[in-house]
Amino acid sequence: VKHLISIDDLTMEEIQEMVKISKKLRLNNYNFSKTNKNLTTIFFENSTRTKTSFLRAGQNIGMNVLDLNIQTSSVNKKETMFDTIMTVDAIDSDVIVVRSGEEKLLKQIVAEQPSSIILNGGCKIEHPTQALADFATIVDHFGYNLSDLKVVIVGDVKNSRVAYSNALLLNRVGCDVTFVAPDYMQLPDDILPFIKRSSNLFESIVLADVVMGLRVQFERDDYKIMDINDYIDNFQVDSRILGRYTSTDAILMHPQPVNYGIELDESIIYDHRNVLKEQVVNGLYMRMALLLLAQNRGF
Ligand code: CP
């Protein structure tokens, strides 16, 4: 592993290795000694899970960690994202995790041959480390042979970097993936054309093994044409729908944060199919595994 911009930058062997390492890390109390390696997070957009789990992952494996506070940085003096990242690269970072609007920016940085390893902490199109956390969670429940596993990803597909990275990875291992959304939230047909599309949740969810809800991203799209009540009636996931339509071993996923009452009903909070917390925990251990592998640190 060197830089990670897209989930497609990783081979299946590398991803399976990370799942194995993450499980060993989760089951045992490993004590990593302190290193002189530096991890810096630069988040131009808000985050709770990705940022804190990268910082914790770095600490857990003995790295020095630093989060650049964008609010007090020279970004407020109109410094560009590019210059901001290259400045942090120049002051002795070994790994930089970036969340920004655009993958294009990360590709420009990589083209400059930075001394740091650049990891995508969630951009416009992709969120590769969320897909890694989700993959580890799916493997926990269904094992490594995932061919024909029925996965329904429902909600704001158009704005979802999580849906995109998950679709690339789950398609690679042979899952049967369907994006379910109203037309105004669906991805154009020419993007990820190998993924099925539907606007009928109740048909698509029949015998689904994995139902993955997505947050409606009101901050990116004002959805003037959205009828909230129509959305709730036709696309909101609740315990009753899961119990009535999905397979007996089905799990409910969501990358979080959740708009309760919009894409998920509160009835799912204590539903036995809800694995949202497992996704967060796997996010920590998969990021530890990624940081170890990216630096070629033996484990
Ligand atoms: N799932 C996810 O990326 O959450 P944050 O935005 O809180 O990092």
C-alpha cells in the first residue's frame, strides 16, 4: 500500500490481509512501542468517526498524531487546500489523512511526490476506509465467500461516497448490489453501470442479506423537489420492514451520522439486526491495519 485515493487502489489480497490483522488486533491487547512516525489529519469537512478513529488508530500503533484545526489555520487567510497539505507534508509527516471536496486534489498532491503517504479520509466520490470498515463487518457476519450476497444500498446514492466505494468493493467479491433511491437521488446510469438500480424498496429488499441505509445529505443538495413524507413512506427503513422482507440473518448497516425519522426510523436503534456500532469499531481496527500496512510495518 502506498497512497490510498480509491478503494480500487487496494488489491483483494491487501484487503483480506487488513481484515485478518484487524481481527487479531481486536481480539488481543497488543502493546505497540512508541515510534518516531507522524500522522496528521487534515479535514476540510466535518467528521466525527473517520477523524477520531484515524487519530486513535495512529496513537494505538505508537505514532505521534496531530489534527490540523482548519478553523484556526491559514485556510481562513485563503490559503489553498493544495498549499495547506504540501505545507504539512514538508514538516515531517509520514502519513496524512485528508477529507476534502475532491479526489482531484489528492491526485495533484500525489503527482508532486510528497514524502508522506496520502490517505483519503472521504472526498466527493469515494470513502475507501468506510468501505474497509463495512467490508470487515460483512465478513464478520457472512464470512469471506460473499458471492451472490444480496446487498441493498438505500437512500441518497447520488451524494454518497460510501455507496460508491462499497459498490466497487462488493462488486469485486461477487455481491449482488442494488442502489435503491427516488430518481432525483439516483446515480446516472453510466456511473457504476454494473450496479442494479431500483426505485422500489419493498421489491428490492426481499431476502436481502445486507441493508445499508444512507444519510440524506441536505447540506449538499437542497432537494427542492423532495416530498419528505413521500420519501419516508417509500424509502425509510424500519424494524417492521426488515422483519417482514429481509433474510433471516440480515444485518442493517449505515455509515452514520443518521437522520433518525428520515432514512432510518428510531425503531431500528434496538433492533438485533443493527450493526452500526460494529461498523464504527471495525473502522478503528481496519484503520490501524491500514496504517501498519501502508508503512510496511510488520505485524
Ligand atoms: N461515516 C463517516 O464518515 O462519519 P464521519 O463523517 O463522522 O467521519
